[in-house]
Amino acid sequence: MADEHLTEKPGAEPQSTASAITAPPKDPRNAIIDALMELAGERNWEDITISDVASRANVSLAAFRDYYPSKGAVLAGFSRRIDHIVLEAAGSDEMADEPPKERLFDILMRRIDALAPYKLGLEAIFDWARRDPLAAASLNRVVVNSMRFMLEAAGIDSEGAVGAVKLQGLALAWARILRTWFQDDDPGLASTMAALDRELARGSSFVARAEDLNRLVSPLFTMARAVFERRPPRTAHHRGRHAESHDDRAAS
């Protein structure tokens, strides 16, 4: 009877093999992102072709095209993935009572932690951007979009004219922080944290001045808008009288 229980049914597979068969395949989007970041750490960005990325990700060119139109779009997808990791981790309320600067410091250090596995590839990508102004402009747009969500997660307003200043200033500061991080081999990241603290302190001072300036000039813009809104529109009647006067002068 015991032997009967130990005997496998015909056609049954070992548990390990069955688990392997039923394991979900890797998301092609993530496979493409991982492949590009691996290749970026191995060779110059300009030498990486879409075919190289597709081959490394084990997807066809047609599948690559379905998911991303370019290598730059893959980088944007990578940035969104990092955003998602950071925002999920920032969802707790453990920093809710901290000042905004401290909350943002914590969020950006979480971002550094999320980027750590891709450090080599990121350094190569930033070197490429320094050589190519168009690439730098494209990457800047991606970083600005990410920083918008980092500020939101820290409870810092990013709307309006001053918000635009905050976003661009933080994007530029982030590039300087990453340059320090690329050279920081300390497991505790002391140099990176010092650079982040310094950049946030400098940014806070600059934003405070921008907010003061915005408060000063806002009434002027309001007055100017009110003046233009009160000006009567040029009616068809006025335009007709002007045309008649012009014709009379021409006839004389």
C-alpha cells in the first residue's frame, strides 16, 4: 500500500520541473530596459544598436518596436520604473512630520538606492549626454518629469512659474549629485549624502528668493492684465470709419 502512494502517476512531472514550466515569463518591457542598461555599462552608447538590445533581451525587432520607438524611449521607461520603486517606498508616513527638505533628502537617497544596480550604465549614459547637446536636452526632459514626482512625494508644490524653477533647478542639481555618486565608493555614501544636502540647501535658498520675486511681480502682472482687459475691442464700426477716412484722404 505504501508503494502505491509513492508511485508517481503516469505522465506526472517532478515538482521542480512543473514549477519551472509554470513560472511567468519576464515582462518584455523590463527585459528590454535591463538589456539596454547592461549594454550601456559594456560599451559606448553610440555603438549600441536596437538590434543589440533586442538580441540581449531575447525579443524580436518587431516586439521591440511594439514596446519602444527608440533607445531614448527605453531610457524614459527605465526612469518611470525607478520612479515607481521610489514612490511605492515613499508611500509610508514615517517622514510625514519631517520638514520638506528632510523628506526630499530621504526620497532622493531612496532613488540613489534604486539606481545602484545600474550605476555603471548610468555613468556611461551621462558621459554620452555631455558629448551630445541634443541628448542632454532629451535626458533633461526625462529627469524633470521624474523630479516632479519626487517633489510631489515630498509634499512640495511644483506648479506655476516658481514650480517650473524648482523642477529645472532640481534636475540640474540631480545631475551634479549623480556625478559625485559615480565617484563615491564608500558603502555609506558619505560624499553623495554631503553633496545632496549641499544641493538641497542651495536650492532652498534659491527657491525662497524666486518665491519672493514672484510675490513682488505678481501684482504688476495682475494690473497689466486688468488694463488690457478693460481696453474696448476695436469694433467693425470703428474699423469701417477708419477705412472711410483713409479712402477720403486717398481721394483728395
